[in-house]
Amino acid sequence: MNDWQKKSPLDWETYVNRMVKVAAIEKHEYEGWVVTVDPVSANIVLATFSENEEVSISVVLGHAVQEVKILEEGDDEMKQRLSCIFAPEESKTYSPEELGKRKNDLKTWLETNHIPVTEEGESGRTLCIAGVLTIDPPYSPEQCSSSNEIILSRVQGLIQGYLEKQQ
């Protein structure tokens, strides 16, 4: 077991959100921002960003790590970017104003396309289509619910197309 693997999770945590240079066995070197360190295997997950903002992920196996040097501290913006790398798109949080706008825009679009929609539930947060399908905040295909699989599939497809046009 090497020195890196003998460290505690609290020691590894000091490397998270920092630019590091990792020296590994066979003279391999890796540079990147530490996203996390696996507490069981001591593997280091590194992220690098290209000029066009694409993210590249590398994993350096814990048993291969010989030395880790901190090159740069991460600012708040970098910490935010790193925290969102593995977060699913739908986990994005919306303000109450944004949710209201998303609901009203989707409702208007559905009505324009002759799909009967009403607002239901506590403070009208849930959209209901023809009494057989509901859409909860943040009003994306994943929040659709219906016992009728055919209607569910078709409405999810419609909403997905609508959202893609909005972007």
C-alpha cells in the first residue's frame, strides 16, 4: 500500500476542487481539477476543460499514485463547475419565478396545439392533460405521470420536442 492509499478521507478532501499534478507509476503524469477521491480505492477523478468548455474526465487508480501536488486553488466558479459535472440536467434548481414561467409557457404551448390542460393540486402547480396525465414541476418529460402508457409516451415526446425547440 502506498502513501496515497494510507491517507484518510479527510486528507483526500483537501485536494477536492484544486488543480493538481499526479505522478503515477511508470513515470505517467496527470493534471486536472480533482472532482473527488474514492474513499475505498483511493482513485482520483480528475476533470479538465477544453477551450470550447467540453469536459474530459480521467481516473487515476489509487494504487498507481506516487505523489500529488496542488498547483492551484479553485475559486467559487470552478467549484460550481466541478459540482455540476455529474449532476443530471433535471437536477437543476429553478426559482419559483422560473417554475411559474416554465409552467405557463408549457400550458400555453399545449393549449395552442389543442391539448386540453388544466392546473391542479396545491396552488395549481400540477398541469393535468385531459384528466389522464399530470405534469409536475419542473415540467419536463420525466415529470409526466399517467396509467395510460400510450398517452404518456406521446405527451412525453411532444414535451421533449417542445423543450428542444426552446433551447
